[in-house]
Amino acid sequence: MKDYRYFGTTTSDTLYLRTAGTNTVIAQYPPAGSGGFTPSTQRVYTLYARGKTGVSGRTPSLALYTNR
């Protein structure tokens, strides 16, 4: 992921990290089964991706931090 993205909604949604050029989902936020992500006005969020596909014990995941 790169650049800033504007979320023009305040409804609950799920953010997906996909392999470039494909529809293959490798991670999502929030994790499956834990509800949805609801952005708030006047907030800045940072998503951190970590892990590696195909490597035992390093399953890709996303973490979200609220900066402001």
C-alpha cells in the first residue's frame, strides 16, 4: 500500500490486503469474525502489514493505529 486514501464513509467495513494485480486476499482488517472497521471524522489511521505468505509461522496480518 502507498499514498494516502480518503475514506468517505462512516459505515462499518472491512479493509483487504491483496496480492498486487490479483483478487487474492492475504490479510484483512479487522480479522474475520471480529466485527467491522468504522472510520471516524477528523482521524488519521495507519495500517501496518506484517508476515509473509507461504512461510510457516509468519501468516500475514494487518494492524491499525489511530494517529489522531
